[in-house]
Amino acid sequence: MDAKTKSIIAKVTPLAQNKDHLEVIKLLKQSVQGGQKNEIILGLLASSYAETGMKEKAKSCFLEILQTNKNNYLALFQMGMLEFNDRQFSDAIDNWEAVAAQPTDFIANYWIARSYMELNSPQQAKPYIHNASNRVPARHDLKSSISSLAVNVSGEH
């Protein structure tokens, strides 16, 4: 990471921690306009847009990241979360597939399973909840949610 990016992160971190997302957006937009446009800055900008409810602007930033790096799993995951929250479950699944294919992933697998359950497709949810169940660390916060969803998926016919 270059020195300019580090400097920008140092400026916006306390603002983000204080939930001053509009000021974060202002500073990050200035950085982008000033030529400091990279995946990290765009990701922070997208996250700040999402935090303030500017979903389309957030999606636009994530898409810009994905144009330069189609394997940016954080951008893919966050884009999927925006779509899931908008009840665009199929679109969310499409974004999460590449993330879920990673051998250690359990979070995207969980969200894909949840999406399939929302789409009333428990059979399609089964392999994803199976992966999530097998991969989640024992003490992870999602462990109980994954276990509960696994029971629901198993109980559906």
C-alpha cells in the first residue's frame, strides 16, 4: 500500500469509527478526484455509501473495483450483501459464487444457503449449508446461525 493511501486511511478511520460517514465520503471523493483511485479507496467509499443508504453509489464503486479486479472477494461479497438486503437473492448468489468456491469460505456459503431458502429452494441450499457447517470455526459468531439454518434446510422436503 502506498503512502498516500495510508495517509487517507489514517484520516478517515477515526471519522468512520465515529460514524461520520458523510465526512468520510467527502474526503474519499476528494482523494479519488485527486487521482488516488484504487481498490482500497473505492472499497472504503463504497462501504461509506452503503452505511448512509446510498446503495446505488455503493454498487457503482464495487462494480468499478470489479472491473479492475474481478476476483476482489470483498467487493463481490459486499455487493452480494447489498443485493440480499434488497431481496435480490439471485443476484446476490451470482456475486457470492466465486467467494463460496474458496476452500476456506463459510460465510458466503451461509448467505447463499439463506438466499436459496428465501427463494424456497431448500435442495439448492443444502450443499452450501453443508460447506458452511464443515468450515465454520467452532467459536465463530455465525456458528449458531449456521447450525440453525442447517436444521431448517434438513427439515425441508
